[in-house]
Amino acid sequence: RAGAAAGCDLCADGAAAGRCLTCGVRLCRFCCRAHRRQKKTASHAVTELENTKDCNQAGKPLLCTSHPTEELRLFCEQCDQLVCQDCVLDRHRQHPCDFTSHVIHRQGDALRELLKSTQHHMDTLEDVLSQVDDMGSAVRSRAEAVAAEICLFARGYVKAIEEHRDRLLKQLEDLKVQKENLLHLQKAQLQQLLLDMRTGVEFTEHLLMSGSDVDILITKGVVSSRLTKLNSIAYSTHPSVDDRIQFAPHERAGQCCGYEVVGAIFNKVVDPARCTLHGEDLHSARQNQLSGFTLLCKDTMGEHMGRGGEVVLVTITHKDKRDCAIKPTVCDNGDGTYCISYSPEEPGVYAVCVCVKGQHVQGSPFTLVVKHKFREHQGVFHCCTFCSSGGQKAARCACGGTMPGGYQGCGHGHKGHPGCHHWSCCGQVKESSECLCGPPSDTSQRSLLRTVAL
């Protein structure tokens, strides 16, 4: 029995010629070749029994450690281990056991399924590793491309900034030359006027000191005319320009070479005396109705500022009621104009003050008249009282017309009739208009209301 050749665990037809070190099964030559060819078991390590040192020793059956004389020919599925017959009768009595040749296929299939799942994960991991390597290459390539874009952008940006710098410096130089030319012109005019005055003064002083009475009287008219003309020449007591040149580094300056740039030179200074107010609601408004006007800021030369940022203060106070004031809203449009809106709650006369940098603008302060809210007509828009009242004699109309026969209201073609449709409450002939009548008395209200109802 010990010298008998062990059989193949898979086909049980041929003698064992090798052993799979991964599965632990004995294989005949045919099964060894098949084991290596199958995709699932191609990675298993198969050892040829002929190549071992002792073929008989390699095919020698395994003996039980608890029962040394018994061969491990059975397999306990509950304990998942090889057992001998004595072990089945002893410690594995109630356990499901079977011969190894019977369970090897089932156990091998389970192992092969697990191996298949593991190999699938291996394939997936290899694929993921390949994707990771590819992504690493893509990241490096993309980073190099973006770096080139950044360098190109930076070069263009630097070029745009340099061009913007040169443009600002050129603008500054032109502004300086313009101011210097104006100062030179003013200086030349003042110097010439001073020279003319000095000549006239020296001549007059010499005449008064050295001239005879006759000389003085003869030249008095010419000298007086000359001095009077010199004294009448108007000239500015201040330099014609100032040194107000400002650089605003955060001011948007449009585009340069396709890039947005900031930084602008300002030489315009707002002049409150030249700022103007505009709007239909400048001097009149309605109670509880949103109204407003516009402030246009100008510089010392009377030109539109073209930018915002000025400190504008607006106050609207009632002239008769000390504690009554309107809180306006000032909206900076960013282009040198400011919208001032308000909604008066009380009718009456208000004083409006508009100040820029603490100084009144042109036309400030001014008077604002707030009228009562729009009065709607309480009567009817009719052709005559006779028709609208159903022929009642007591019905009256605000047009003041009367009819013969004791009728108090107007009628077609009779005295006082406007000659067209009109409102019975105030006599206005325009249908879309404001009622002009004030709060009526009780008697007139009753009669007019009766007319309206009819």
C-alpha cells in the first residue's frame, strides 16, 4: 500500500505525476498540462514529482498527527481540515465528513471561484494602475500647458501695464505742459500790464513833480485817460490753474492690449458754484408721492465731472413746522450725476439745501411746494344736471348754470352751461383731471351727492 503510486485527485484515472503547490492537489501528466493552460490556474505553481528528490516520498500519504497509523483521507467540512477515520469516530463524530476525492471538486470549485474573483480584482487593479499612470502623464502635460498659458498671460499683462504706465505718464506730461503754458500766458499778460502801469505811474509822477502848471493841465486829459484805461483792465488775482493733479490707483481705466487695467489721473476738481440741479419735481411735489431731481456736478472750468464719489448733503425742512422734515435718498450714479428722491408726508412749503463738500450748489437753497395729494372727482362727468338727475329740480351742478322753471342745475343751451361734458363736483370740462373743489359743506355735499347717485 505504501509503495503503490498515488492517483490523480482530479481525474482519478492516471497516476500522480505532479502536485499543485497552490491548490495542494495531486495531478497526472494530462491534468498538469491542463492546469497550466487554464486561465484560472495558469499562475499556480505545479511541481513535477519526478523532479523531487524522492518520488515515493512525494507521493507518500499524509498521516494523522493524533492517530499516526491512520492516513488523512477524509475532510471535515465543519472544521475545514483533513481528518482520519479515527478522528471521524472521535472528535468529528457529528460533523459532516467525506472522502477527499469526493469533496476536492466542490472545494476546488469554491476555491476557483474565489481565485476568479481575486484575479478579477487583480485585473481591475492593473487597469486602475494603468489609468493612474496615464492620468499622471495627463496631469503633467496639462500643468505644462497651463504654465505656458500663465507665462503668456503674464507677459501680455506686464506689457499692458507698461503701456498703461506710459500712457499715464504721457497724459501727466501733457497736463503739466498745458498748465505751464497757461501760467506762462498769464505771467506774460500780467508782466505787460505791470510794465504799462509802471510806465504810466513814472510818467505821471514825473509830470507832477517836474512839470509846470501848464504842462500838467495840457497833458492831464491824456494821462487820466491812460491811467483810467489801465485801471479798468480786468485780471485774475490768483493763478489761472492750480496744482491739483491726483492719481487714483484703484480707478478702473478700461482695457489696454485686451486686459482690464486700473489707475487714472484726475485733474478735475468739483466746483459747487458750478454744479446745477435739474428735474420736473425740483420746485413742486405731491403729498405721499415719490418725487426727485438730479444734481449735475461740474469742475472749476464748468465741465462735467464724469465720475462720482463726491460728498453730497441734502436737507428738506418745512418752513412753518420746525419738527417736520423730509429724509431724502441720494444715489451716486458714478458718472458725476446724483439722483435725489423723496416722498413728502406733509403738504406745505419746504426749504431745500443741496451742498457739495459743505458748500451750496448753484440755485441752493430753493423753495419746494408740496401740494395735497391728488384729489379725485366725487361727482359725475355728465352733459347736464337735468339728464343726470332724472329731471329733478333740486339737483345742482358746480358749473353754476340754471334752467328756467325753478331748476337749480344746468341744462343744454341754458345760461351757465359749459357747452360740453363736465364734472358736476367742480365744473371741470377735462375728464382726466384733478378735482379743484375743496372739502364741500354738508348742504352742498348732499345735493351734489344726490346728483352723483342719480
